[in-house]
Amino acid sequence: QRPTTLAMTSVAALAAGRGLDFFSSCDVACKKVLRLLRADFAQASLRALRRSIGLHVELLYDLPLQTLNDRLKKFPFVDPTPFDELLTEIVEALYGWLENVMKLYWLPEVVEQIVKLRENGSIDEDAIELLARFDYQIPLKLRELQLMVRPFMEVRSAHHVDGVDAIVSELVRVLLTVHQVLNAWDTTLIADLKTFANADAQMQAAALAKLCSTMELSDFEVRFRLNRIDPKCYPLTNGFIDAICQHLVDFRHRRLLLGPPTLALEHGARQSFGEDVPGPEAVPGLPEARVEALEWWCQQGFLDYAPSRVLAAGLLRHLQLEKLHADPWVAEMLPRVMETLFGLQISREAFLDRFLLQCGGYTARGNIEVPAGRGLHLLTNVYRSAESMLVFLRRWGDLVKAVEEEEAQDNADSFRKRSVKRASKFKMKTFLETIKESGHSVEDVVNLLEGAEPIPEQVLKVSVSEKRYRIDEEMQRRFELLTSQHLDGIQQLQQGDRDLGPYIDLDVLDEGKVKAAWKGLFRPDCHHLFNPEVMRAALETYAISDSEGEDEDEDLVQQVELGTNDDISDFFGFKLVSAPQELLDESCTSMLMKFLKSDGAITSRRAVDGMPKLPWCVGSDPRNTLVMDVPDYQGWIAPFHCVLFKPKVQQKRVCLVPLHGESGSTSIILPKYQPLQVRDGDRLVCQDLVFELRIKPDLEKHSSKLSVLTASGACYESPGHGFHMGKGQVSRQQDFQPHFPEAKMVLTENVQDIAQVHVAFHYDEPMDRWTVVDHSPSPMGALLALKTGVAYPLSVGMRVLLGPLLLEVGLDVPKESD
């Protein structure tokens, strides 16, 4: 969701979705690049590359390209074709390189090609460079662009276009930045490929681990991609892949300190022609500042992610301990700015790569220059850190206030009643009068087109701003805020997504309970259980009521959804389903367990005094909203385990974002015989088997295709209607078991406790939605493993495995007697 605010419309060239109507082919090419970068963002691979390239391409599209498009189309003597063709060629070259490097099987393909080159006896380094080199010379093409606009820059020419030199200058600068970013990434990838090519047998595991670290692959993605390599070309054992994953831990930590390949460029370093990409050591003081910031992060108990407001409170608390008491304005604005910029949570990488970059770039007292990224020294120079945070707030504070005011106005307008009126009848007379309002006849237009009459001077002299066009730091910050470039985390819930709950707990081995759950509505062709009250209501004859919904069944409303004016924060909570026996004993000192063990306990605002409204932080640290003070389970529950919040797109639902990384675990238990929507990048755990889902949309047909990846390198392409997975070649439908698609993904490895029909995937074509239905007999036969930093919507009755605790989502809706 892009925040839009009228208070920031001084960025006059910001497109706001207008598009390049003068450069139509370039418009298609830019959108294709942005669509490619956003398509698989739920995956971990090359996320830094996606963010860096996406920032600059979106900046290019929204600011200089849009401004040049809007300026040139006003002059009738400008032909857009040469500009459009050249710019499209540049963007298409960028798309081709990204598509090659980001494809799923790029790593197996380049490894196989390097092994074949090595078998020939000599390693051709030029051939290795071709595997990842971006060989399109953008700077040379920019020379052609400058020659194209030179006739319009002549002041005394009749074809002079005022201000085009400044616009093209900014366009060239942004394209050169894109070229430098691409050069930094392809140089790093090529260096890693050469390291692997020259490595001996003992160093090949470390070399491959370094390449996987640069590509930011998760352990699952490493195993899947390496197992795709042809064993005849390069045989890999499970032990060798395990060794690569062990090396990955060290390389990830090293990459965390060094940052992405573009780190030095972002901090002002320049790369000369023919030289290597400058590393962090090329920026004096930057490595030391990053090490110190990371040390402070760890001292605060943060792991992979931290709640933004808790991080801001930690910064203020650190200054307070050093006898520096923050101004009330600083204490109020720092949490607000951090949450608006980075979202409810901020990752460790974003803290080091983006927030640290904002701390600096000013002249301190005593005329001391503080470079960008080197102003936050919380352990060695707390006074400089306080000054840097103050400068940071002065830069972003007013912009954040403008966004908050605009969002508050939008929220207020959303509650106003909008009357829908019938469309008026078409009137030809009014239509013709509208056409003639310009005062020109058809003959006038023909004469202008044929050149019989000169074009009026006021048409040729287009009014322009007296200020020279320039993308300065202020405009850059406004653009980044408007386009949400710094938001950290992935929100997959869309406004049109339906809540498929509430869910019920069901023992599929008890045929009597299964029959009772159908409530007499079972049909052999039903794909899943459904809410019987909703089903019966759907079968009723539709009738318009004058009471605006007051005649609805009150019990149904309480079970399915809240009232129009109810806030989900007041009713949402967790109930305890099960826990390890030592936590249920009376000797357990946990305050949370003592509360949850009581009858009917739910962690809602109505039941717990002092609970604030959402968002809530959950974890073992005392700074959390809901403190999980569970003893002897510190490896299961992280200090800051997850965040619960209300998504803006659906205010009546709650989403959960894990923050723990590898230091904790959070899973959703798939409900038996009931549908749960799955999305791209979701990870499914069935006993000892792990699967990752890939959903590729087809925008032209409004459809999508589902693929299931396994750690062993297999990839199952789903038929259009869906499929089921399980062991054995034959699957039979049992009594009162929902229908499952005939196509089957047969599981052959680690099939202990795997049923013939373990889970089934169904495709809902009208909604373009994929759902999974659990058919396994085990209570935890199928889990949805939640990824760190990704928001997952919750539903009533859904069961969540939070560390050692099995909790159920509930609504503490008051009864009529209350």
C-alpha cells in the first residue's frame, strides 16, 4: 500500500500511477522490471538486489522519466519514437540480466557449466564472466540520449524546450547509478564463481557457501538448488550439502558486517572505470561504525528482527543511561518516525544498511563533517549519536506527520456514508456542447494539422517552473516515504482475500465426530468442511430488509464477524490448548501459565487489565506487551518472538509476524478437512518432510500456477484444478472424507506417518486462490511453518504453535447477559 498525502505534493513529478503515455514502450518495459522484482519477494534469495534495483528503477520511473514524458508531450514538434526506443532498449537489457540471475535454476546451471569448463583442463575466465556479466554499456547509450535532446536545448532555436537539460541530467544520473549497482552485483557474483572454479576439492564446499551467501539463499533453497545439479556432471552427497550449510553460518555473519555489494556506493564511494567494486574498507570509519552498531543491537537482546517502537525506546533509554535526557518532542517523534519508515518491525540488515545510513551526512558543532552512515556511535561517542538522531528526526519528522494526518483524514472519510445514485441517461446535446467548449471548429483543427495555419505562440511556449529541476535530498526522502521503500517485512494479505474461518478442532479418526461436524450437509463432491450456519444462510431466499442487517442471527454474527464499529483489539486473544507437563504443574512460576491454566482464560483486553490496543509484541523479554515468561524454554521462545497487528487492508483481522529467526519457531496447525489459503513462498511441514510453495501469477488470464519444491530437488507442477499428496500410488476416499483431486504427488522418502491422502490442494478459479486441506490423521500432521518477517493472517479457531505452547485464536465477545 502506497501512502499518498496532499501535504507532500511538492514532488510535482511523482507519477502517482499516471504512467508514461508519451513513451509507451518504455512504460511497459519499466512495469515489467518492477513486476519481476516484486514477484518472488516472499523468498529470501537476492532480496538485497531486489530492493536496491527496485528503488532506483522506481525512482527512475516516477521522477525523471515521468517528468521528461510530461514535458516533451506538450510540444507538437517532438517525436517520441527515438527516445522511446532507446530507453526501452536500456530497460529491456536490465530486465534480461535480472531474469537470468533471478531464475530458480540459475545456480545449478552455472555450477554445471563451470564443472564442464574445469574438465577441459584449463579454466576460461572469460567464459565464467559471461555467466553473470551485465555486458550492456548503459553509459554509451546515454551519450546517444544526450545527442537526441541537444536540438531542444538550443536557446535561440524554434524547437527549444525549456528545462529539458536539467531533466535529462537527472535522468542520466539515475541511469548511471543503476549501471553502478548492476556492476557491483555482477562483479561480486563473478568473483564468487571464479573462486569456486579455482577451488580444490577441500575448498569447494566453502566456495559454494560463499556464493549461496551472496545470493542470500535459505538452507532450504540451498538444498533444493544444489540437488537440482545433474549427479552425472557434479555428484553431491548429503554430507557435502550439510557442510555447505555449516559454512553458510560464518559467511552470513561476515556478509552482515560487510553489507551488500552496493554498500560503499550508497555511502558515497565512487568506482573508477576498470577498477574493482569498492568494499566497505573504501569508506573510512564505516566498518567500525557497523561493528559498533551490531554490538549494541545484540546487547539489547534483538535477534533477526526487532519491534520498531521497542528499538526506538532502546535508543532513548541508552541515551538516558548516559545522562542525556531526550527532549519531549524527540521522545514522541522517534517511535513514530521509526514505525512509519520501517513498519512495525525492523530487521537487523535494515538497521545496519538503511537506518545507519540515515545517521550522518551533516556538519556537527565545531565545523566537524559527519559523513553518512558514521554518526551513530552508541558505545564510544554517545553525544555524536544523540546529535545524529536529532538530525534524523528533523529530516523525517514533518514528512511523517504529513503522512499520519493524511491517513487520519482517509480513515475519517471511510466512515462517511456514500450514497450510490443511478447513472444519468446519455444526452447527445450535452456531449456535443462539451466538445465545442474549446472554441475550435473542425476546419480549424484540419488547417493546423495540414500547416495551413501556424500553431499559436501560446501553445508552443509551454509554461515551466522557474526553479531548475533537480532530485535533491528532500525530494529523494519524500519519494522514499511515498513509495514505502524502507518498509521492512512482507504483507501478503490483500483487500480481496477472504477469511475462510472460523475453524473447528476435529479428530478425523472418530467417524462419529466427523459425521456430526458435517451437520447433515455432507456430499461426496464437497472439497472441505464449511461453516454450517453460513451454508444454511446461503441457501435461504435473498430478501432486502429495511432494518440494515438488524434481523441477522446474533449468534452467527458473534461466531463469524464483529460488528461494524467494533475494534478487533478489544476482543482478540489466545487460549491455551496444550503445553508440556512441567509448565502445567503447580510448581511452575510462570505468571502467563498461571493465567492461561484458569478456566476460560483468554489473553484479551477484556480479560487482562492494562493490555493496550494492537499491535502487541510477544516474547520472553519484559519489554513485550505479552511476556512469555516460560522457564527452561529459552531456545524455543525468542526475547522478541513475534508481533500481532491489525492490517490496514482488513481492519477486522489480525496478522502475526515472526521475529525470531533461527532462535525460535512458530507454526500454524492446518485445520482438519477445512481450507486454508496458501500464498507464494509458504513452507509446509508434513512430519519429517518440508515443502515450499511457488505460485506464479498469469496477469493476462487472471490465473496462477502452483509448484511444490522439496529439499531433495524435486519440483511438482500442479494441474490446473489441484492435486493431493501422500504415499502410495492409489488413494481411496473414506466415509465422510471430503473429495480430493485425482492427480497425486507421490511421496517416496521419509514416509513414516504419511497418509495415502495427507494434504490436498484446490484451486478456486473465480477468486484465483489456492487452498490446502489437511487430511492427515495425526493432530499435527501438517504445519504451516511461519517465515521470519512475513505477515500471516489469523482466523478464529486457528491453532498456533508458539514455541512449546499450542494456542488457539479466539474472540472474547461479550454475551448478551454481560
